[in-house]
Amino acid sequence: MSEPHIAQKAPYKVEVTEGKTYYWCACGQSKTQPLCDGSHKGSTFTPVAYTADKTGDAYMCGCKHSKTAPMCDGSHKAL
């Protein structure tokens, strides 16, 4: 698998806690989108660590094509 699976063509709204680290799924195969569940094992993909700088909502990329991963940059609109 060299191209990520498009999990959805919209961002995922995730409630995050300041100082906590989250691991965003880069392969698109995780059953716990947008967070990693280890489904990438055996592929060239690795999860992206994200440490929240404040408590609140974060909008993580669902299409796996964002240039600002793990955050959505609107790339899904061009897919």
C-alpha cells in the first residue's frame, strides 16, 4: 500500500486535552478513525504524533492527503 486509503472526504472532529498526545492514522485503514489502531503494521505508513496545545475540538484529516497532517487543510475538496 503506497497510497493511503481515503477514510472519508471530510475532517474528523476530535475532542482533545491539553498536553495529551494522540496518534493520527496515516494509512486510512484504522477502525478507530482518525486515530491509529495499528492497522498500518506491515505497510510503509506510520502514525503521526500530535500533542494538543489546548483543550477543545481539533479537526483531524479524514482523507489522509492533508499537507498539514494530522490537521485538515481542506485537501479533501480536491479529491
